[in-house]
Amino acid sequence: MADGLRERKKQETRIALSWAAVRLAVERGYGNVRIEDIAAEAGVSLRTFRNYFDSKADAIAAREVDRSLRIAEELRDRPAAEPLWVAIRAAIEKHFALGEEGHGGQRPPDDKWLAGIRLMMTEPALQGAVVRAYARAGEELAAAIADRTGTSGLYPRLVAEVIGATRTVVIGEWLRADPPRSVADLLASALDQIEAGLPVPE
């Protein structure tokens, strides 16, 4: 029980630091945020920040890794008799928001928030951290799919890459949508289209 509580607290701290890094980078500009600011925003010490992340870019990109870890874990825990895509969709929809139910989750973002996100994502250091996060995300999801299906090689990697591409497209559309739309709505639409076999829209 104590170990479980400790791990949950650690995960909550990790998410809080990552989301604080995003908020501050959007509000102030990426270059105007120090790791000391992020730690203070999350209510922890600078030492605690350094126990979790090497840089503010890693803290921001960690949301992608944590999403994928949660989705992979959920996929492994879904009922064995459940069809693969049903299980994948349930896992994605349950954990995609990952503590960002404010601007980044259920309700549409405002113009100022979107502009800040777009500007933040032009930072080369952050772009590199996101690429590394996406690579790890793909590995985690492919491993979970392989475990669930008893397959190896091409199939689990292919399914994981489809999920990764869906995530990338959804976030891109979320940033460009005018008027703004929620991530949840865009995600549901994307998964519906994939589940239908990507028919050409009428």
C-alpha cells in the first residue's frame, strides 16, 4: 500500500511539473522560463525538478511519454476477450488528456493559448525532446500490442505507428482548428475514421 501511494505521488508530481512547464512556456514564452520557475509553479523544490527532468524541454515533452505509458498499461489491463481495436480505443480515450483538462483537454482553447503553443513548438530544443518522446512512446505501445496479441515484428510496430500518426494529426488539427475545437472531439473523430477503414468522405 505504501509503495503504491509513493508511486502515485511521484507520478502526480511528474505530471504537475510537466503541465507547469507547458503553462509557463505558453504564457511567458519558452525562452523566458527557468526550471526554477517551473518548480515554484508546481510547488516543489529545484532539487525535486532535477530528480525528474534534465531540462524544461524534457519536462514539456514528458507528457507524451506519460500518456503512452498510461495507454500501454491500460491496454495490457483491458479484458483479454476484448477485440484489439476496442481495447486500444478505450485505452486512448481514457488517458489521452492526462491531467490537462483545462486548455489542453476537454474544452476548446482560446486564441492566446493556441498562439503560445504554436510559438513554443518552434523551439529547436523542444522539437528534439518531442521527437525522442515520440520514439519512446512508439516503443511502449508496440510492446503492449505485442503482449496483447502474441505477435512480434511488423504487426505491433505498424499498429503503434498508426496510433502515433493519429496523435500527431489530432494535435496538429487542434492547433489549427478555427473555431477552436477540443482534443476529445478531434480524437473521437479520428478514431471513428480509422475504425471505419478511412473511407473517402462524401
